[in-house]
Amino acid sequence: MRDPSSGALDNIMRVHSLHPAGLASHYELYRAVMSPTRSLRRAEREMIALVVSQINECHY
């Protein structure tokens, strides 16, 4: 959960650490959303997430 280049803990993980059950729920939601289906592979879902993040100017 640390940034590989700096070793710093991402702010989103720092906030989630205050409520471990919330972190677990968020992770399960992420896994469900990113799970492949017949119509979209995981790689395609990752590409969509990347484009949306770029449009929103979000670095996560």
C-alpha cells in the first residue's frame, strides 16, 4: 500500500487506516468492479479507470 518510488503511504490509505472495516469494504468493492466479465476483461476495466482518472485529473 506504499508508493513504490518514494515509500510514502498514500493519503487514501492513511484515511482508510482509521477505519479498517471501511478499508476492507472499499477493497471488496474495488475487486468486484474490476473483476472481468464476458464483455470486459480486467485490462479493459483498468484502461477505462485510467482514462476516467486522467479526465478527472486524479493521480490515484
